[in-house]
Amino acid sequence: AERPDASPESVLRNLNRYLHLTLSRHAIFVTAIVMRIDAREGTIEYVNAGHPTAFMCREGKPCDHLESTAMILGATDDA
């Protein structure tokens, strides 16, 4: 909310750092998908951190598989 222009990658990077600092000592890790959809431009940006493959389905087109692009959140402090 503070940075509506933040990229999905930036959001997950910051969330990963927070989760690593607060939950990793309890061996709690998280999967997540963050998307930015621009309906005017017809674009989607996404990052998938260890979440199972998501599917984006559009009318009249085959579904696209949105594979994982990063490891689970909180496992390391590395961005």
C-alpha cells in the first residue's frame, strides 16, 4: 500500500526478508504468488515463490502455466 508501483519481485523480496527474520527459527516457510495485472496494457507480471503451478485461463485460449520462479519464502535471507 505504501508503494503501489513496487514490482512483484520487490514485494516478494521484502516479504522473504521479513519471514526469514521472524519465522525461519521456527522452521515455518511460506509459498506465495504475487501478480500485477494491467488490464489496459493486457500484461501480467508475476513471481511465484515455491507455490504449486498456477494456471491463467482466458476465454478461447489454452491455459498458461505459471511455474515457480523462486524458492519458498523465509528459507534464506538471500534475495
